[in-house]
Amino acid sequence: MSEDPVHAVYLAVLGGDLDGAREHLQSGLESGTPPDRLLKDGLIDAMSEVGRLFEAGEYYVPEMLVAARAMKGCLDVLRPLLVAADVKPLGKIVIGTVSGDLHDIGKNLVAMMLEGAGWEVVDLGTDVGPERFAAAVREHAPRVVGLSALLTTTMQNMRSSIEALEGLGLRDQVKVIVGGAPVTEAFANEIGADGYAPDASRAVGVVNALLSVGR
């Protein structure tokens, strides 16, 4: 195959072609392409472009989801190779939908976009109480905690989660970002969050900006 496997992976992820992306990834690995190059120039660059296309109104949530799934499928293959090569993630992020809220599509998409940008994501799932967020911060020592809420009735549990971190002396150890359909920047400021992302594509930029991570 004469095509550059890294570019082929990039195009396949951009088009949401999971099987094609994994095939090109395997081809690249077999031809000696370094795993970190496939990660950075293939997967991460593709998801960055997916985010740009979403913000430009050229991609919508379905396109983002299939691209993120293609990326995740490749990442599952690459992860043990990256560990073996001592390629470190940018850091850990704990993410979850707050107590009382069972919505997970937006949260899942944010998690996949962050993974695609080089972060290690600890996904606590849905209906996560303040004490579970606090316990996860103690256990995983993440750089960021992401709180999601899709209901106006559960938004206040974001506040409770931040207060739980404060009460246990953990708040200054992490940055807290919030998001979800009813959440606004004004609400994020009101509850003392460090950042707010209106959608999954911008969550990566918010996290990277908070932690001064540049590409």
C-alpha cells in the first residue's frame, strides 16, 4: 500500500470508518510506523479536525459520534503499545453525570473527544454522587474533574459535587469543568467551576487552556 498509513488513519477516523481506520492502523504498525505518530498525527489530529468541523457547522453530533468511535477503536489497539513505549497521556480526567441524572450521550462524547486528544479518562458513568467524585479524585489524582448535567433539576448537584471536594480539602488539587444542555457560563461561575464547555468539541479546548496544554 503506497498511501501513508498515518494519513489513511486520519481520513478514516474523520469519515467515521472504524474498520478502515483499524485496518490502516494495523498496516502502519506492521510497516514500522511508531505508535506515537499514529496517535498524534492520525487520531489526535483527526479528532481536532472533527471538533473544528463541528464548530463550523459542517459536522453534527452523529458525525462526531462515529468519528469518536473510530478513534476509540484504534486507541484500544494502540494503548498497550503506547504503554510499552512509555508514551504518557497528558494526564487523567475524571468525568461523570451528576447525581439524579441518567443522561450519558453528551458525557460519553466528551470522554471520547478527550481521549482522542491524548488524555486518560476515568468515566464514572451516570448518577454519580458528590462522594463518588471526591473518592475518584483521591483514588486517581486527576488533573481535571468533568461534571455533566442534562436536567435543570440536577444542575444543583454540580454545586454539591464541588462543595464535597472543598469539604474534603481536594478542591485545589483539580480543575473542575461543567457542561450539559441547561448549563450556562454564568451558572458555572456561580458554583465556582473553573471552566464551562457548551459542547463536546469545545471541552477539549477548555481543558487544554486551563492546564496550558498546547499542540
